[in-house]
Amino acid sequence: MFTAVGRVAVRHRWWVVSLAVLLAVFGGAWGTGALSALTGGAGFDDPDSESVRADGILAGELGRNAVDVVVLYESDDLTVDDPGFGDRVEAALEGVPREGIERLDSYFSTGSEEYVSEDRGATYATIQFDTSDDQERVALLEAVADDVEVEGLSVSLGGVTAMTEQVNALTGADIARAEMLSLPILVVVMVLIFRSPVAAALPLAVGAVTALGSFVVLRVLTYSVDIAGSVINVITILGLGLAIDYALFMVSRFREELAAGADVADAVHRTTATAGRTVAFSGLALAICFTGLILFPARFLSSMGYAGVAVVVFAVLSSVTLLPALLFLAGHNVNRWRIPWPREKAPGTQDRWYRVAHAVMRRPVAVTVLLVALLLGLGAPFLTANWARPGEWVLPAHSEARVVSTALEERFDTDPTKVMTAAVTLPGPAREAADELDAYAERLAGVDGVASAEVTGVTGDQARVTLAYTMDPMSPEARAMVEELRAVGPPADAESLITGMPASRVDIVDMIGERAPWMLLFVAAVSYLVLFAAFGSVLLPLKSIVMNLLSLSAAFGAITLIFQHGFLAGLFGFDAVGVVDANFPVLIVAIAFGLAMDYEVFLLSRVREQWERGVGETEAVAVGLQRTGRIITGVALLMIIVVSGFVTSSIVFMKMIGIGLAIAIAVDATIVRGLLVPATMRLLGRWAWWSPEPLARLWNRYGFREDAEPGPPGAVGAADTAKPMDPVG
């Protein structure tokens, strides 16, 4: 099958290149129109959760009673009682246009001392907008931001809407900075790894077609599905990463075939039949991982799933069609201006990876036990994770939203942003149930962590109870508070829905906790089937899944240690706040699990290739690792460079993704693929390729075997004839 694809790509190479160019042009002209069709907001919430349902009620006639923005005024020399401070702030607030503003309260409009700090050197105003849409509130804030400024005073904007605006602004700047830092390094490393600027240019062509083709798919999807704007990060970063990933596999095999004596056409055919098959199965496994994200109702995660599948599909299609055509056109020029590698070994000689594989396989039990214990130990901190949803904690400590939050906690008696709401629907008119509602509010006020609770609005059969709380909304105690509040019985035959930051956090964490095991089961089951279709073994897929989970656990443990407990926080430039974002492990599973399957398929394909040529099991593993070890580590290094641009981000959530992926990729490409896989393959021996007779017949008939055509002379290499080691035991 894949040999035929290679022949078609070579025979119709100009058609293939022309169609790719047309697709890129169409994607740039029409597909990028998806950018304007992407919906605003992050979309972290479950649409069916209690907090979102409560927000829906409050968006109606009942209305909200919440603070969207806190405007903090501070002075080192003046107090709020001084005309140079108080009069100027009052005048500025009176001049703020009221269009789109439901309420604007301050010390000057209410006379309440809660708006003034204990030292009277600071005061704040609160703004509630008349819309419940996040992005509309951001637009309204941007419209009045200049109006609330007072020259000579320190003015900071906090609250949920200000936090959203600041995250949006910093995210765009951070992505641009990450690309400026990582792309030049990436180009240099690509040239060094590919050892030729001609070869290094091939992934850029594949990456361009992948990204622009994915835009076409996304624009089509926007007609029927809400897609979050954050997917652009996936397309740009993952598209480039996969293009490099797959191109390095293909180009390396193409060069190997040329070096073995094949002509250009045969080298392309053989490359597509072997490395192309590997790319297809690797891409299928990665696409399956992204499909698992679609199981989540939160728009942020499902959008990542759609975008990820689109990118992977186009990366695979470009790699097995466009890249073979480009390889044929490049021919032997793929090695032009080749950069000599220090201490480069001649083909067929035994390199470091070959020797490492044999060293590991001499003591497979000890190596396996030691490495499994190491990875489990690295993953142990993950068991202590305190899950949170994105909030102001993702911003740097010097950001305005964090400055306001800190000031409210340290200098004021109350924090107006720490508010939750109970939306109550009664069986009859709410005004006739005033006593029952007051009694319900009193019961809510008795919950630990609640400072006050009062009925603040009624309309029809609905009532609004506003609750002030005192604790950190992301703390374990806040979760207990929400659970206790929801356990408080509302008035007879009434329904009460609790919303607010702590409640939203609980709902998001619960949604991910409930769906994540099903996603993992889905990904593992379908990945198992894909690996069985590729290799015809019932044990190898199980081993691969366990290996991937071990590398993921190490990454999760490291992230918990770094971001929750603050280990190396100073090195990475952030302040630990004691939480881990609940979306993080789901995204890492989708991306890192798929990449791990990618490396596994690539390694085992070469091992299987040697084994089917009659090489002993142990020697096949050593030669397979020799042929792939440098390539896998090279691919991993390039992918780490791509994602590590996020490490420079000032947004903790993006930094978490960058560091998490870098750790997962590094652990998998070195400890797992380079050491643990050879040890476990040695332990399995011939059983690695075993299947029960009925399944073996099924695979022989329907499995995706590598095309059965002989390789060119010398394809096995001198190392393949080395004496196999004795069987285990």
C-alpha cells in the first residue's frame, strides 16, 4: 500500500507539488478566515455544570450581583481624606461613561469604610457591567480603562474581567516572544541534525501545508461547532513540530537507502514503504489521542481535540505524499552542503546506542526494576496535586490583577471579588417566600468560610442569594465549603444552584476527573488496536501503553513538584501558589502520549524489520535502537525546542504546558526508549511478537504489514550480522 503511494507521488510529483501549493494558497486565502470565526473566551467550563446553569439564570431577568472589575487607587504620600487624593478619584469616577455599566460603587458614592484601606492610603471602586459575556465585558473594560486613570496615583485593575483582559494581552505577547526565541534556535539545530540546509528546508514545506490545510478544516468546522481561539497555538506549534518529526524519520530513511546503493526512485519507494508506514501509524495513534479530547464538554478541550486531529491528519498526508515528491526532486542533493559530524561513524559500524542496548540487555531484570522504580518515584508527587481552574494565579505576581488581589487581602477588611451566588428557583412567586429565603440565607451563612449571605434580588419565581466568602478560592478548604453549601437544603420544592469562582473550580475539576479515566481508557484501547494492526502482537501494545504511562507519570510528578510545591520556581521565573491546573494532565496525555506512541512505532518498526530478516531477537533490538536512537533523540530535541518557547511565558498555565511537555518528551526519548524498551524487549524475547493463533491468522490476512519487497543491497548493514546474545535464562 505505502509502496504504491510512494510510486504515485514520484510518478505525479509535479501534480502533487502543485496541489500542495494550491492547498496552501487556498488555506491562506480562505482557511485563515477561521480566525475571525473562532469564538472568544477560554471555554473552560462544562456547559451542563451547576455553576454554568446558575450563570444562565443570572443572565436573565434576575440579573447578577457581582464585581467584574476592581479599580485600586494607591498613594505613598496621601490618604483618601486629602483633596489631592480623594477629590481627584471622585471626579474621575463621576466622569466615567455609564454606558454598559450596571453599577459603579466606591467610598465616595456609598460612604462605606470597607472601600478604604486600614492605613487610608488606598481605596478602590467596583464595576459591574450589564452583560454576562466574558469578551463583551473585556471590551467594556477597555473602553473605560483610560477614564478611571488619575495622574499622580498608582492605579491598578483587578477582578475577573481585568484578569481575562490581562491574560489575553500577555498570551499574545508571549506567543510572539516564544516564536522569536525558539524559531532561530530551531532552524540552527535542524540544520545540525539534518546536516544539510537542503534537508532541513523540507520540514518547513510540510509544516506550511500542514498549518494552512488545518485552517481549512477548522473553518469548515466553525460552521457547526464552536471552536475556541486558543486552538491557533496548537496549529502553529504542533504543526511545525510534527512536520519536523515526520520529515526527520523520512529523510533519514531516504538517506540510508541512497547510501545502501538504491537509485533515487527506489529509495523514495522504500522510504515510503517503511518510514511512510511508520509515520501513518504514528499519526493515527496521535490523532486518536486528540480525539479523546472531544469527549470533554468544555469548549477549550474539545476545540484542542478538533484542531489536533486536523493538524495530525494534514501532517501525515503531507509527509506521505508531498515529502516523497520533494525527496525525489531533491535526489542526491538532499545531502548537498552536508555538514560533517564530529567523530561520524561509517555506515554499519556499532555506535553508542548499539552498545547501550547490549549493556542494558545483559541485566534486563535489574534495569527494568530500577527504571520503573525511578519513574514511579518521580511520579509520586502527582498524588498530592491540588487541582484548580485557571484564574488570576496564572498571571505573574507583578500583574495588575495580582497586585489588586494582594492589596485587598493585606490592606482591606473585605475582598469584593470573593462572592458566590445561589440562584434559587421556587415553586411559586419568590416574594411570597421571603421568610423561607431569609432562613435559607441564614443556613448558608453558617457554613465555614462564608462571611455573609443575604437575599439581594427576586423576580417571578426566582431569587438571588449573594454570599461573601473569606478563603482562597483554589484551596482545598474552598472545595469543602462549596460541597457543604450545595448540601444545604433550599426552601421546600425549590432548586438552588451555586456559582462563583470556587464553585466553578469544583465543577471543572469534577468534570475533568470524571471524563479523564474514560479518555485514557479510550486512548489506550484504540492505541492498542492500532499497534496490533501494525505489529500483530498482543503483548507489545500492552508494554507500550505501560511505558507511556510511566513516562507521563514522571512528567506529572515533576510538574506538581515544580508548580505546586515551588521546586525550581525561581529558576523558571514564577511564584508557586500551591495548585496545578486541572486541564494540564489532559492536554499532556493527548500530546505526549501520542508522541510517545510515535517514537515507539518508529523504534519497533526497525526492530521488527530486522527480526523478519532472521536477525535474533536481542540483536534485532540493538540494531533497531542503533538505527533509530540518534533520530529519536534528534526529533525529541527539536520538539522540546518547539514547546520550550512557552517556558519563557509569563502566564503560568503556558509555562506549565511547555515544561510538562519538555519533561515528558525528554524522559520518553531517553530513559524509556533508550533504556527501558530494550530491557523489556529482552525479557519478552520471542514472546514480544506473539499472538494467539486466531489473532495471528487475522493479522496475517488483514494486518498492515510492511510492504514485502527486498531492500537494496547492503540495507541490513554490518551490525546485523553480529553474533546474537544467548536467550534470557
